[in-house]
Amino acid sequence: MTIKIFREEHPPPHFHAEYGEYEALISIQSLTVIDGNLPSRPLGMVIEWASEHRGELADLWERAIHHQPMFKIPPLR
């Protein structure tokens, strides 16, 4: 599983979750899939992880769109 936020993004604030051949864009605010899809188990893991790190994801989104230094968020435990 790979989670990414790109510097040249468009609203609403979101992140990309990639799992094998699957990719989904997930809203940081609502933690719902905006576009794409993931199988249910990986999606559940992503939502669990994102709910624990929502503030950090929002901070990373702001940093990305303002071209500021980024940081890594720890994986799901």
C-alpha cells in the first residue's frame, strides 16, 4: 500500500492510495472515496490509518500546495 499527496493538486484536499493495480483518491475531510477504487480490506485499512492521522494529512496537504517541505506519516500499526 502506498499513500501519496502530490504538490500540484486540486481541491478538495485528498490523498492517493495505491494498492497493486488499484488506486483511489480519498477525501481528507470525510475519508470517503472521491474517485477510483480499492478492494474492501485494503480500503478499510487505509480509512483506519487516515482516521488516526487526519490532522497530519491536512497539514501535508497545505504543505504540498504551498510547496513547503513534506514529512512521512508512520504506517498503520
